[in-house]
Amino acid sequence: MKNIFLYCLVLALQISFIIFPQAVSDTGSEKRLEQHVSVLAADSLEGRGLGTAGKEIAKQYIADKFRSFGLEPYNSGNYFQKFDLRVSLVRIPITNVVGVLRGSDPALQNEYIVIGAHYDHLGYTYKNETNALPGIAADNDITGSGTEKIIYHGADDNASGVSVLIELAGYFSVNRHLLKRSIIFAAFDAEETGIWGSKKFIDNCKFSVNSIKAMFSFDMLGMYTANKGLVLKGMGSLDGGRQLAIKLSSVSGITLTDVSADIEARTDTWPFGEKGIPAIHAFTGEYSPYHKPEDTYEKLDYVGMAKIKDYLQTLISGISSLPELLPSATFAARKSPYALQFDFGTKIGLGSSNNEFPNDYFAAKSIFSYNAGFYIQMQLGRRFAFQPAVLFISDGSKSPEGIFRRYSATVPVNFHYNVVNEIGGLVKVFSIAGGYYQYSFGGKNGGAAIDFDSKYNKEEFGLNFGLGFEVMGIQAEYMWQRSLTKLQRAAGVEIYPAKWFFTFGYKLF
């Protein structure tokens, strides 16, 4: 039944395109989008950093647009949701700009879709000076050093997203009949300093969190052609959302490059996703003057932005008309404390190895060792992970007889306990414990081939212990391995291989 409803909904939207072509294309939107961006990314707004007068101008510009569209103020008499951000002993005011447009369906208008875009950026600095904190202006007039003011204009990041937000607010204010549910339009502050505006909004929202059924974050929408598509990361977190987005994209001619259920953790979608709210990151990509002073308004693709705006207004009105807005089964499962998630990646280790003689007073000297291969990781909830790997390894030792080096395939199987697991797993610190199996197939002992048929064991079992951390899919580990199997077969000869590795891993998908 759900698929039938989606088909009928898309068909109805297609028919509306024919009957009401103005609902699909607005020839004036390109110029208006450019006008919004040129104002928000102007030199006079100083990069919209925290503490700048330019950010105050930007928030007032957005509020004035909301007022002109007749949006309901978030607070009585104004559109501002104000907080303080504490940095050390300093309190810095932050302000979200929020307006509400009530849905036309009496039965659904108490359910909300949030459409958000952050309006802050990195501010400005002076030549040869570095900001103490990203997003906060570094005014060097006090010290007197530096003369050339460098402004981080933030046209793509994120005047582009704010301009699309403004245009959608204007569009829906005169096409309210297309919305069954209510829309909260939110221009978030302090995203660049740690997504504080969206965190404060959802943590202190005057509407029930349970009444917020979906969220969109428009962040960097100005480079559609250069990036060859539009990302809607998180679209799969909404039940039926992925299918609807794909069907409407074929109608509108929009290329979608990501409609997964993954919630983007580096922008304003994350605080909503943490509350179990489906959250979609609309984004054209990092082929952009990202976080550079060159991110200026004339570089943006306004034809592409208008195309995205037309597509998003159709998609949002379609979502607003769905009988139910629920998290998808995939997203709901990931929010479970026992959620199982699979990752696949590659890893390489560099270190040393030697052969220990526990019954004697000496040990063979260490030699350089290495390994490389692939891993699969199964993450169970927030705390535990299980990671088997298949690696090629070269290890051995050095003695008066020469260098003993063997070549093997090894299968380490480790359990991780995440002491730290933050930002949806983007940052982890973990302990490691497990075991390994190693099969040796060749090598040299001095100048001769290692005799695995009669003198040395081909197979080896041992233990692994270590510590590691992961940042955005890149793992770094310090690993110690100790064999439980004797190196030599001869009775009474106690020699056990030991290894130490610094291992680096990269999650492929």
C-alpha cells in the first residue's frame, strides 16, 4: 500500500507540473538567489563569524525576509532564539533565526518538518595571523600587528544554503496549500564552532521533539554542476524517503549521488539524528573554495541552485503529504543500543619483531617487520566491536647466525572496547584484545631457506593486546603480539616469536 501511495503521489506531482508549471520553475529565482548570497557574503559582513557585526546584519536580513513572508515568529514578537556560548571565561551570544509556517491539514499541522541552514562562517583574520577558534573573528586592531584584513566570505559555505532556505520560505508562504504538515524554517548559528546552534535548538525546542518528524540541513548548495550532483545523505533514514527522492529526481532531472540512511555528523543534521529524527544533509560537494577567502558569491552556480530549489520544494511538499512520517527500519535499528554495523577497510602495520627465549638469559635482536591487508569490523552498539582481518606479514629476528625472516599469512581476530565513542563513531578511543592465527609459507634463515617441513612450525597461534583510536574512519593502533606456539619443533627448545606494530587502517565503506 505504501508503494502504491508513493506512486500516486509522484503521479499527482507530475500532473501538477503540467497544470501549474509555475510550481516547478521560477525564472526569477536565480537572480534572487544571487542577490541573497551577494548580501550575506559581502565584505561588509566580515565573514559572519561569531563576534562580528556582520553576523548581526545577516541574522537581521534573514529575520526581515521571514517577516515579509508572514512566517509565525518563534518567540512572541521576534524570530530569535538566543543562547550564550561559553569559551573559557568568555560568553559569546549566539542566535538562531526561526520562523514557522503552519500546515494546511488540521489533522497533521501539529507535526513539523525542520528546514535548516547555518548562516555563520569563519569571520576574518589578518595576514600572518591564525584565528584562536574557528568561526570567531580574530580582530588584531588591539595588538596593532597586521594590516591586511582577510575575509572568509562563506558564499558556498553557507550563504548558498541560507539563500535556498529563504527562497523556500517565500515559495511555501504563497503555496501553503501544498503543505499538510507545518514547517519550521531555522537559520542556525555557530555551526562552524561545533554545531552549537542546532544543538541548542533541539535541546530547548518549544515544540515537542516527538512532533518533529523530519529535518533537512542545506549546507553548501552552490556547486551542483562542478560536483555533478546533489547529495541527500540521510534520505534513507526516513521511511519511504529514499524511494520518493529518487522518483522525483527522475522527473526534475536532478542527479542524486547519496541517498543513504547515514546521518552526517559534521553539520546540523547530527543533533536531530541523535534524537532519533530522520535528518537529511542536502549538499553539492567539497569541490568548492571550502573554508577559503576565495569562497565569494560570483563563483556559485545559480542555475544549479535554482534547479535544486525547485526539486527540494517538490520533495518537501511530497514528504509533507505522506500519511505517516516514520524513521526507516535501517535508521531505527542503528539507533538501538545493540545496533550492528559493518565496515570494510584496509590496513598496514610497521614495527619490529624478535624471538624470545624464556628459559635463557638472552633474546634475539629485533628486526624491522611489516604487515598489510584488509579487515572487516562489526560494531555492536556504542561500546563493542569485533574485527577480524587477513594480512600478509613479514617478521623474524637477528642472531649471530644471521637474519631469520619469514613470510606468512595471518588472521588476527580482535575485540575493541570503545572507551570514547563520540559524534556518531567519528571519534573513538579503544582498547584491543584478541588472538591470531599465522601460517608461514616461506623465508630465509641466514642465507638458507627456512625448513618448515622438519625444523620450524608452519602454524602459529598467539595473543594480541593494544590501544587505538579512530577519527573519521582512519584508525591508528599500537599492537603487541606474543606467540603461544613454539617456533621450533624440537623438544626442549623454547623459542616464541613476539611482535610490535603501529598499524594504520582506513575504512573503505
